Amino acid sequence: MNSHLFDNQAAIVTGAGQGIGFEIAKQLSCQGACVILNDANETLAADAARKIRDKGGECIAFAGDASKQDVIDAMVDEAMRCFGKLTITVANAGITLFGDFFEYPAENLKKVLEVNLMGSFLLTQAVARQMRSQKSGGRILLMSSVVGHQAHQFLGAYAMTKAGLEMLAKNLVLELSPHGITINTVAPGATLTERTLAEDPAYPKIWSAITPMGRPAICEDIANAALFLLSPFSGHITGQSLVVDGGWTSVSPLPDLSSLNSVK
């Protein structure tokens, strides 16, 4: 994409200390956007923002739990204080907690719902209010998953939240469109990240074997799709979900679950 495509844009990207979120924040910043980079881990957030600044991007670290209202409000305030506006938001923060449905602990369900659904909802609400007040439109992107489209054993709670985010994006078209705000989702399939590789060293081999394109995604694959939906090229696209999975959802073979390897 054009290296100045996001000039004069100001963004928040949550859960961006590493992996897909970091790649999205990096690409936005390197293509001209000013970015608030959030992660719950303070060290990860600081290191990630420094790496982006070292590449010449404008990026500010903001540590905190993106499912909490006070953290969300503070991020919006920081964007306004530092950049004077907020035009792009990527609700990438999320957690995956595997578990047999029959034994799934209530505390795990609560945490998955809080981070994946409530956090994304509250962040969308806060940034949409700011964008509405600016009267200049904006772009909001929610991070879904292929398991919001296809069943995956031991991911019932996680899948429910991802499907919920896609319905949220579709529903909010009614309320956000009059203000020039688009809202879409990206649904990654199996993706090579620091987390997935740490959880299962065999992850690349397993997912290469069952992905029609012959390999799992890399973070750049997902970020490229995200940036399209955040760019001026997608101004008439809203309420949609873009699946980036190398064709997996078309055939949907399940991996060997003995090691509980995960998708995004």
C-alpha cells in the first residue's frame, strides 16, 4: 500500500504488544498514522512502541486492560491529548481459553466474555462517541476468528464471542453509518504468532497440512486485510467480515486436538 496512505490519521490498536495487533499498529504507523499502542503487559507495550518508533513511526505505548472502562476512556483521552483527534480504532485485544464444554469453569467463561465481548463493545462505544463529535467519520475494526464461522472443538466460549463481534459490527451499521463511521471485522484463521508458536512448536506443520493454501497465515497476511478495511479504499464497505484463512473454512478439517493447538 501507499506509504502515506494513513497520513493525518490517529489510531488506537489494542492487544498490540506482539502478534497480529503489533503488525497492524506497525503498518498503520509506518504508513503515516499516529498510533496509541495498547497491551495489558506494560513491558510488551513499551517494547513494541519503541520498535515502531525506531522505524520512524509515531507510536505511544499505553499499558492497561482494554476490557476496563477506565482504561478505554483514558486511551481515548490520550489520543485526543497527543493527536487532537481519533479516526481509526482496532479492537484486537482478546483471549483464548480452551476447555471441554462439560467441564468449562464459570470463571473462564466470565473472563473470555469480559475481554472479547465487553471490552470490544465498550471500546467501540467510546471511540464512536468521539468520532461522532468530530463530525468527520472514522473506521472501526473488530477482530473476529474463523471459529466464529466454523465449529472447533473445545472453543465454544471463544467462538461464541467471535460470532458475537461479527453480529455487533453488522448491527452497528444502523447507528454508525449516519456519522460516516464504518465498522467491519477481520476473521483470521490459524496464524503464526509468538503465542501460537510458544503453545505448540508443531503448529506450522499441523496447520500447513490442513490449510488449502499449504501454510498458516503470518501476521502480515492479517494486517494487510485489516489495513484495507481501515483505508480510504473501503469507504463503502461496512458491517462485513473478511475471512483470512488460506481457504480453511471452505473445507474445515480439524487439527489433532491432543495438544490443544489454537487458532487466533
